[in-house]
Amino acid sequence: MERISERMARRIALAAQGIGRARPAAPARRHVLGLVRSLGALQIDSVNVLARAHYMPGFSRLGAYPREALDSLAWGRKPERALFEYWGHEASLLPLPFQPLFRWRMARAERGQGMWSGLALFATEHKRQISAALAEIRAGGAMAAADLSDGGTSRRGGWWGWSEGKRALEYLFWSGQLAVAGRRGNFERLYDLPERVLPAAILASPTPAERDAQRMLVSLAARALGIGTEGDFARYFRLGPGAKERVAELVETGELIPIEVVGWNRPAFLHRDAARPRRLAANALVSPFDPLLWERDRTERLFGFRYRIEIYVPAHKRTHGYYVLPFLMGERFAARVDLKADRQERVLHVLAAYAEEATDRAAVAEALAPELAALATWLDLARVRIAGRGDLAPPLKAGMPKIPGPA
């Protein structure tokens, strides 16, 4: 069995995630689509303190790409779409060809298995409302819960305080009877019939057996991760214990190669097509919902970097801040910055900046400052304002370049 160093494992993982490559001079729609296809999924999250979660992985890898390119791929006119919404890792944007691979999950949602049991129970107890919501959308086209005839305002309670109309639409969505046609306002889902959202060729594609679909999802996860354990591959698309058998099947076909990684205390596997860079130099701000950080245990194994999202932690108990982005420098995480975009004042606030132990703060600040300036420009912000909290704040403030353009 081949033995791979921790450093090589990091390089393999970063290369598989598309980090460390030369960024395109003019990133465009094709670069965005290629990135989503290689990552397999972009997580969607409602937090908008900096930029919504699905936009940030593209910036980390491509630089200042046009965000409207991702919007059109996900929610543009039907001929322009190449992505769809469904539960991948969490709520996710996924490449359209993946849709048949998730039909087993839709069937489970309809049966009330797993996390959807509450919605399925609601559907059983409110069959008339479910049928009415589906009929209303069939007749009226894409709509949000608030557009339903009851205004989506009927009794609230449970399931994040959703109205009964919202729960009806979510059940129909997770069970595959509706699809997401777009978003509006404060990122509100618009639901429509799948045949009006998804291409006919996708809907006509054969539905693979559950084990075959999960084997393909494990394969896609392994390709996106490059290197990992059974658990790493299973959790990428939230697969259950059966993923262990799928990994064994991919080992048998030669797609996954059993290896030993120095410092790991569990069996590991390498995807046969994974690149092995001799060197890798990246400067990238990585969002809390980036695929590189989805599994905290893997992040610690690969980088010796312990990271937790603190948005759910009371303010007085936070260590680094509310919305903290790690900064990848070279092959290691070198800093953490707590960021907030003030769109009205057009300011990117660096509320705190901390260097990791055993790093050269001056060198980290020199590498991080232009990334912050580029992020501000990409978000159409005119200034970067650095507060004094954290040991990296003084050298970062001293080295921050001026953002070109009118203030």
C-alpha cells in the first residue's frame, strides 16, 4: 500500500478542489460552470452578512467572476440553466445531469424517511392542502408560499415557524413534485412544476437504482475531494452507512486506490485521477460554507486547523467573530478574518484579524491585503475598513492597498 505524506495529501486535496490553479484573466460563465461541475455542489445558506454562501467558492478559486453568471446558470431562463436546487450536501446548487442521482432521496422524502419525516407527516395530515397547493401552481405558474391563496399566513409552529402553505410547498419540493424556478426579494424560493423548470431530456433520463446512484455520488465526491476516508466521501453528499459498500465497489473497479496517509489513524483512499502537484501556492479567502471546510474533522486532519462557525454562538462566547473566513496562504491556513459587508455605506469591514500560530504576520498581511481589496471590489464596495481587534490588524491596516475607482 502506498504511503503518502501529510503535505502531499494537502496538495492533492487542494488541487482536487480547484484551489491553487492560476486564476483566469477574465473569468466567465464557462469557468463558473466548470467549477460547479468539478466541485459537484455549491451550498446555499441564508446568511448574507458578506455574500451568500453559493457565490463565495467561485471567488476563492476564480477571483472576481461575474455573479450574474451563476445566477443565470441556476435561475435564468430555462435554456440558460445548467444547475438545479436540491439537497446535495445541504441545500445546494447541483449540475443538471445529477438530478437522476437524487431521485432516491426524493422518493425517501415522499415516504417520510430521514429528516423529512416531519414534512411527510404534515403531508399525510393535510392531503387536501397539498393537492390544492400543487393545483394552484399548476394553474398559476411559479410562486412563493406568500403567493398561495391563503397568503402563506395560516397557522405557524414547528419547522422554523413555516406557514402551512410553506410546508406544503417544501414537501412537494423535497419529494420531487415541484422544483425551484427562481429566487426573489430576500432570497425567497419560487416553486414550479419540474417540467417547466428542468429540461425534458433530464426528466426523461432513466432513474438509476439507489445503490447505483449512491455509487456514482461517492465517485463524484471522491473526484471532488481527491483523497479521503470512507466517511469523507459519504458525508460530501450526505449518504448513509451504505456508502461503505459503494467505496468497496469503487476500490474493486480501480477507481479508488487504498493508501496510507502519514498521521491519519484510519484507512484512506485516493481517486485514480487525482493530481499530485509538486508545489502549490494559493492565496484564497475561504467561506464557512465552502466544500473545503464542510467536514471539520477532515480539515483538522489535512491542515491541522481547527475551525468552527461561530454565528450560532452567543456574542460573548465567540473566539474570533461572527462570520469568520480562514485565509489560505500557500498550502496552509494562515489567518482568520471576521468580515461584514456594509452595502449602504459601501464598506467591507474587517471586524477582527488573527494570524495563526507560527506564521510571519507581516508576510500574511502582505498576502491577505490584496485579497481583501479584490473581495471588496467584487462586492462593489468602495473601501476596506480594518478595526483594531486581533494581532493581524495592525500590519494589515498598514499594508492595505487603496481600492481603485470613486469612493
